[in-house]
Amino acid sequence: MRTDLDPAELGPGPFYRLLTASIVPRPIAWVSTRSAAGVDNLAPHSFFTVACVDPPMIQFTSVGKKDSLRNVRETGEFVVSIATEPLFEQINATGTDFPADVDEFAQVGLTPEPSSRVAPPRVAESPIAFECTLHTALELGDSTVVIGRVVHAVATPDVLDGDPHDGGLPAIGKLRPLARLGRDEWSTIGEVREITRIPWREWPGHYPAPPIG
């Protein structure tokens, strides 16, 4: 037996909580923006992923009309710093509903690092950051999907397993990314499993058909 759940019957709030407790873990976009008046803003957004490979684009969703969205619309720029385990408390604190004229960097004791290609600062304490220009802001009901083109990226050598110019990548055990779950729950990277994808030329006989009858 299963429990049937109708979004219209359950209502937006309860169904939102069901979604966020079921679609887990979710990576966190730690989005920094700068308002037209020059006030820096920093907030976590847990609806976040890669949107395109070439050109490189990433996306986050603003649920409601938050300061991050307003600033991106005003200036056309934002930065996503990767949310990591050592910064857990600061990341959570930047989710506080500070007034729009309050600088979250100063409130939670983080260092704004000048970006190379955009005005909003990076989080100096975060090991990887992606500087973006706005490509599309797509409104869907009460939410807006913000897609940005990555124009520059930085990485701290300590989290890399080699030079990215020679194929080096972030090492997951060094990066230690955080993810959001449901309720007030978060997760760390936990156990990492590795498996290669099966090419079609190797598929026959890899998973034998079950016996008939």
C-alpha cells in the first residue's frame, strides 16, 4: 500500500516540505550579490545545479522574491561559492532574513574577496567559487530559476588533486561539501562509492536476462 498525496489537496507549504525532504541531498549555492546601491548580500540556496556545459552555466532557484534575486536582476551578476563542512554555521547564519541593507559578510564574520570579472565578492573562506553573469531569470509560479554564465572560477590548491589545466579536479575528501536535507537537517559527504559506467559494447551478457517461468 502507498499513501496518495495530491499537491492541491495537501497545499503548497506541506507539499514543499515533502519535496525538500524527499529530493535529497541537495547541493548548496552560496550566492553573493551586490545591490545597485552597493550593499553586499550572501545567502544559501539549496535548489542548485549545473545548467549547461558549453558555455558553462549554473543555476539556482529563488523561492519568492529574495534579496539575491533582486540584486541579480538589478546588476546582472552573482557569485556562487561552494558551501563546505567547516563553514556550516556561517552558511546557516546567512540564511537569516536580514534586512536588505545589512551586509551578511560583516554580520557572520566572513571575508569578502574581490572577484576578477564581476562586482559581487567571493567568500574568501570558501575553496571554490564561480563568478557569473545573468543569462536567464525564468519565473515559475512563486519561484524564479536564475541561470548564470560562468565567466571565471577560482580554486584553492589545497582541495585539488592536481592542476586543473592538466586534468586535476577537486578531491571530494578535501572539498568536504555540505548538502541540504529536509526539515533543519544537513548532510556531509559520508561514504563515497565509485563505479564506472557500462559501455554498450560491453552490455551483452553483463546483466543476464532472468529465467522465464
